[in-house]
Amino acid sequence: MPDKSFLFSRPPIWKSHEQSSQRQLPAELQSWLNETGSLTKRLRGIYGKQFGVKVLFHRWKPAFIDECRLLKLQPARYQLIREVLLHANGLPLVLARTVLPEPTIEIAHRNLSHLGSRPLGEVIFAYPDLELRHRQFSCAETAIWSPRLQASVGVDQSIWGRRTVYAIHNQPLLVAEFFLPFKSA
């Protein structure tokens, strides 16, 4: 799977509603998982200029089968896959994977395909008609993370994440975010 993802050896298992499991989590983590605003804006509010984005993977590849189903895409078609590490002065905070179908990139006037180290949230939350359509949750076991990621970030425990289907001008994109253990305000 190294050609489909830097983050994963295999895709996470997602569930639409994890409230019973979430109740066991610290309230701070619950607030991150259930955040409906811009994660970028929230992290910048905490870390200021220390907040940054490191691009780990940026390629046109077929998405995972479950991602295709969720976005109603044909599995063999290429989508722009972007995986990043959100960090504060090198301290790993969030691992993120975005699936950007070509029609979504076109409707967004290609702003989404040339982000570089610019945060996705900075761009998509600027669209006045951005819709949050669907959200799922996962508690990802250490075994799903790729050896390359484990070597670079040191993921050594289960990590909670969420994935959200957004739409810009009715065109979908998928954003998955996993919250690494970190101290936040």
C-alpha cells in the first residue's frame, strides 16, 4: 500500500456514531473530534506562528474502496490524495488524509490541488457554501499505521480520529484527521 498512502498499511475502520465509546474519552479529546469549525483556525489560536503543515504524500492515486463508496466514486479512478502532519514547531499534533476528486478541484478553481504546506482548512472554510455532510469516527490501532510513519512520528498507541465529507458547490471531498496525544489549551 505504500503507493496509496504514507500513513496507512491498511485503511482504518470507521463507524458513523461512536458516542458510547467517546464518553470514555477525556472531554478535551471529545471537543476535538466533534469540532465543526476549522481545525486550522483552532490550532492557530493555540499555537500561533508555531503551527505548521508538513506534506507527507501528495499524489493522484485511487482512493481506498471505503472512501470511494462514501464519495460515490469509481474505485479505479484517480483522485488527488494528500496526507499531512499538522505540527507546532515540530511537535506532531494531527495526521490528516484528504481525498480530492477532480470535479471538486475544478469547481474550487484548482485552489485545492496546489496547497503545498498551506493548511486545507484555510482554503475550504473560506468558501461560503461549504457543507459538512457526514462524519465518522475511528479508534485506529497501531497496526494500521505504516512502518514509515511509525519510524518518523513514533505512533505507539491507538489514536482517535474522525473523517468528514464536506462539499463545495455540491462537490464532495473527504478529510480524515487523527489526533495525536498532545497538550492543548
